[in-house]
Amino acid sequence: MIVKITHQETVYQGRAFTVRRDEVSFPNQYSMHLDIVQHPGAVTILPVDAVGNILFVRQYRHATGKELLELPAGTLNTDEPPETCARREIREETGFAAENMVKLGEFFLAPGYSTEYMHVYLATGLYSAPLPGDQDEFLTLEPIPIEKAYQMAIEGKLQDGKSLAALLLAREALKQT
């Protein structure tokens, strides 16, 4: 299906994203306004340590009003390759770097209203190499055995969508670790 954009304007410019309002016309001539969150894209990293733990981070998410257990993740800088971002973010959020960074997949995070495109990486061969984190992030590292992480996902104890998607993408690769 092809829609025609008849008008487009930026209605909000923020630090992390822009909101764009599109007026679109559908093939049946119906027109409407759609608000789109423009996002530069992001990465999620599934780090696995030498003893078979997945390194999660617990952090407060203001939109939810609570702390969530998530995989390390971060937003791409302008023109930054996704793997470069993943290598930076794992160091900032966990204090570890990875000898091996394997792309597992990619997906739109919320295609109904956002352009955010997520790149997922499996990180292994971890070694200490911390970078300073963002000033607005207060993270607690939580290593969780692989099978327990999947059980937590099934039981609804992991509520972060990107982490759940990354676990799904990693399932076969983790069977080999």
C-alpha cells in the first residue's frame, strides 16, 4: 500500500528524538494526521560472561515509574555504525568490552509511531574495560544464568521489549555457548 504525504512538519525537537506530524492520504482518499517519533536508531547488546551469565543492568525508567531489568543498550550517534555504538555502550553500561561482537538481528522497536530501528549484538569474550557512563544513568549490573533469564522472560519478570526481542534472537546462538 502506498500513502501520499501531503504535508510534513516538525512539532517537537528533543534531546533524544524529534516528533514529526505527517498529513497522509491513503489509496481510498481518506486523509489523516500521523505523529511520528523520529529516532536515530539504537543497539541492544546481549553480553555473556565466561561462566554463562547474561549481564543485565537494572535502571530506573521514568516513563514507567520504576526500575527495569534490561540488557545494555544505547542510541546511535550521528553517522555512527551500529557495531561501534554497541562496543561503546557495553563498556559504558557494564564496564566490560567484548572480544567478539556478533550481530544477531535487527528490528523496528515500535513501527506504529516510531522510526527507531534496533540492532542486536551478542557479546562474548568479555574483559574489564570500563568507560564513564552517561550522567543520567544509574545502573546496577546483574549477571543472570542463561536459562534463568529465559525463565524470567516466560514468567513476565522481564518487561523491557528490546531485551525480550534480543533474547529471542539469541536463543539458538546461546545453545552453542
